[in-house]
Amino acid sequence: MRVNDRYVSFYYEPDEDIGKIEIDPKKTALLVVDMQYVFVQRPSLENLSPKERANTERWSPFYDKIENTVIPNNKKLIDLFRSKGMEVIFARITCHKKDGRDRSLDQKATGFNELLLPFGAPAGEIIKELSPVDDEIVVTKTTDSALTGTNLRLILYNMGIDTVVVTGVLTDQCVSGTVRSLADESFKVWLIEDACMAATEEIQRHELTVLNNIYCHVINTEECCEALK
């Protein structure tokens, strides 16, 4: 059953039943994925070659969306969860070995996905606007999925969590891998469409349509906040 008429794939077009958005605060955690400087901080254009500048400028719409929508909505959700005494959990990519040999294959790949973020590297820190506080859990992963490479499943289980609200970047990569893993482990998943982002709006729409109604329900920040009220 779907809960709205957005991001409906071929599989769910015949499904006319629209259910309610129901989220039990006692059994729900917010999971913020990879909101780290390396991914969401707009790079400087200084000292770049023309080719490097052109490639960086390709990403301008992404950073606009991150700054104007994704970060503010993550902050809104984090503040709401904290005000209700609900769990806020963070996942971030950080390898344990300085040379990164403990990374999974997708993070060793050449090209865009090649990533070396040793523990303690400033670029790998969660941005200050969304920094964890007190005893909020931060899981460190060397995989796309926040479950596959960590003990997050056990942590959630131990805390009585059966529902996870997911935000972060990139929608089609680590967010998608995490959502799929959560669904495979029988967690209910709500993916917040305006608190996550892929490299482009086209990729974003495609991935949300692929994930929606199968691995999660895609809703927006306002709908999530309203359900928790």
C-alpha cells in the first residue's frame, strides 16, 4: 500500500489504496546518512584548472539544493526528534586504516566513488549544523549501507526500534543501500524526499521512484513532522 501519489513506479500504478502515514515515536529512530563535509560542502573554485573548475561548476545545482533545502530539513527533523526524546543516529564513511585497505570495493573504485577518509580527517566529519550531541550514536562504515558494515542492526534491535526515518546523501548510493538493507532486515523505513539528495534531480526522482513502496515509503519533511505531532 502507498501513502501518497508521488514517485509511483510501474509496479504500483494499479494500487489505488492510499494509507495513512503512521509513525510510532517510541519505536522510531532518525538515521542521518553521510552528511559530511566531503559530500555536502561546496568546494572552492580557487586554484583550479579550467577542467577542474568546469567539473566543479556542474555540481552547483546539487550544492544549492543541499544548502537551501536538505540541510535545513535535516536540522528541522533532528530538532523535532530531540525535542520528543527520540533517537537520532548518524552514519558516516570513515576507514580505520590510514591507507584505506579496510574499505569495501566500491570505495576503492577509481573515479567518483574512490574515497579515502581515514578516522579523524576533517573532511569526514559531520557538518557542524547537524553535529551529534550528548550520547547520540555515530556508526562508522566502510560500505555504502549503514547496516552491512556496522552493528547498527543490533543497536536498533536492542533499543526496541522497528522503524527508521532516513535522510542524507547520496540518495542513489549510500542512502539507497541503507534503505534496502533496513528493509531486508524487516525494519519499516520512511525516506524523506526533501532531506536527501542525489547528484542531479533526474537521478533523485528515478531513485525515489525505484525505492518507494517496495523498500520504504517516500514522504517529505512536513508530512513526517505532522505524523509525529
